[in-house]
Amino acid sequence: MSELEKYISERKDAFENSEPQDGHTERFLLRLEKHERDVKKPITLFWRIAAAAIVLVVVSLSIWLPKPNTPADVQYGSLSLSDVSSEFADVEKYYKSKLALEYEKINDLSKSDPEVASYLAELKDLSALYDTLEHRLYESGTHEKVITAMIENFRLRLELIEKLEKSKLNKQ
């Protein structure tokens, strides 16, 4: 038994018969309220300062840090396949180099030919569609369907050029 418990048990009668003085409860409640106000002020002030600091940090980071899926060199809100991964960079490099070679071959063909002109118009439309897909890739956060559509666009352009070359070779 502790000393306090021992002291109380020895003087049990004195504690049971004694009543607090008049106004004791009111004085106690006033002191308690004052103490709560004094304690609440610093805590409330602390939380307000902490919340303001957090908001400031979040806003600063959102301004200064790059957004997800946006490399620093991306402009105008679009992504190319090379921005997604190194494997897609290889695919994009292959198709772009292949298309550049094929375009050179087409330029040797007669541009006054209506068939060549229609193929060139279709290729121009597909190229514009590819640009749109780059914007969609940026917006979708590198969605797999958009990536697949971009690769299919490359394939379709190559197929069109090869068809044009075959039809021109067959006519000669």
C-alpha cells in the first residue's frame, strides 16, 4: 500500500464527513476553463501553422516538380513512344527510319499521278492521326490501347507505301 493510501485509510472518518467550502465547485470550474483555454490556444495555433505549411509545400511541389508521365522535353501536352520506355523507343526509331526511307522512294515517283497524290493524302491523314494519338497518350497516362494504336498507325503507313510501290512497279 502506498503512503497516500495509508494516510487516507487512517483518516477515513475525516474525509467522509468533510464538505468543501462554499463556492469551491465554481472556483474549480473557472480554473479548469481557464486552463483549457490556455492549453487550446497554442495547440490550435500550432495546427493552423502546420496546415498552412503543408498547403504551401503541396502547392510549391505541384508547381516545381514535373507531372507524372511528362518528361521535361515534352511540349504541348503530348508523348511519343520513346517517352514511354526504351523498348517502345526502339520500335518508334525502327518505324520512323523505315518510313523515312520509304518516303524517299515515293518522292521519286511522279507526284502528278492521281494515284500517288491520293496515297500521299492518306499518309498525311495518318500522320495527323498519329499526332492526335501522341496527345491522347499524354492524357491517358501511357494507356496500352493508345500505344497499340500508335504502333498500328506506323504499320498501316508502311503498308500503304508498300502497296503504292507495288502498284507502280506493276504498271511499269
